[in-house]
Amino acid sequence: MSRHMHFHREIDQLKQLILKMGTIAEDRLRRACTLLKTMDEEEARRIIGADWEIDDMEIRVEEECLKILALHQPVARDLRLIVSIIKINTELERIADIAVNIAKRIVTIRKKRPDGFSTLVDYQPMATRVLAMVKTSLDALVTEDAALARQIFLMDEEVNRLRDQAYRTIIHEIDEGGGGAACLINLYLIARHLERIGDRSCNIGEEVIYLVEGEIVRTSEDAV
């Protein structure tokens, strides 16, 4: 097999690996979002316990990228692909981490909530939109569609609006001296977690645009 053919086979394998990681991260997030409705503590603990899987895959993807860079020294679009995958790899790992954080919030709420405690906020609309953003970002990556990637930025505006709505509801309850302070704080953090997943999806969209068009786009805050 020629060096050129070997290079493209490694690139194809790398693409399959990052898409597999995307599938796992999306599934982890979907399960975490379901917890917002079911409050299933056992499922939450399963999600927390499986965190190592995505961490191991992140390391594997990064190692493959570095190996290709060292052995083949790609240029132009091939180089943009490797750079984009390295960054998308990090975003997917962080999305999975945030899903674990949501699961941790659910465990805490179940332990700390007083009798008759209501969650106050229906997070399903926000979770649905965040899941759609992650799916769209992965679809844009698979199809290398910059126009589809740009749609994510518009979707993020609605997620931010729902976050602000949740903040106002929870802060009002705290100001009113409602019981269950620990639960209210964790509900507040869930809104923050969902918003950050939306930001991570935007980051993936930015990398897809860079891959396809060679244009560096920055639309969201890159907070940790």
C-alpha cells in the first residue's frame, strides 16, 4: 500500500472514531436529560460511573491525531481536518462531562429535597433544544455542511432565553425564602449546565465552518 493510500485510510479511521465518540457523548447527554423528568437516581449513578469511557476515547482520538501529524505532516484541508477533530474531540468530552454533572445534580436534589418540594422549572424544553443543537453539530460534521453548522448559532439564542427564564424563577424562589436551598442551587446549576452544552455545540459548529471554508468563526464564550 502506498504512503498516500495509507494516509487516507488513517484519516477515514479517524473520522469514524470521532463520530463514534460523538454518538457516545450524545447518548450520555440524552440519558442525562431524561433524568430531568424521571429523577432516577440509579440511572444517574450509572451515568456517573461510566464517565471513564468517554475520557479514554478522548485520549485515543488525540493520540491518533498526533500520530497522523507526526508521520504524514498533512497540509491544507487535511491539516484543517486534523486541527478541527482535535478541538471537536475536546468539546465532545466536555459535553459528556456536563452530562455527568447533570446526573450529579439529580442525585443531590433527590437527597436534599424537603417534603413536598417542587422542581419549579420544567427543563424539558431547554433540554430538547440542547439535544437538537448537539445532533445538528454532529450532522454538520458528518456532512461537512457549513450552512447547517451556522443554524446552531440561532438555536443557541433560544437556549439562552430559557436559561434566563429558569434563573429568574429560581432566584425569585430564593428571595421569597422558599425551602430547599440546596435543591434550588442545584436546579440553578442545571440551567447553567444545559446552557454550556449549547455553547459547546456552537464551538463544534465553528470548527465545522473552519474545516469546510477555512474561516475562523467565534460566536460563543469559551468558558471552562
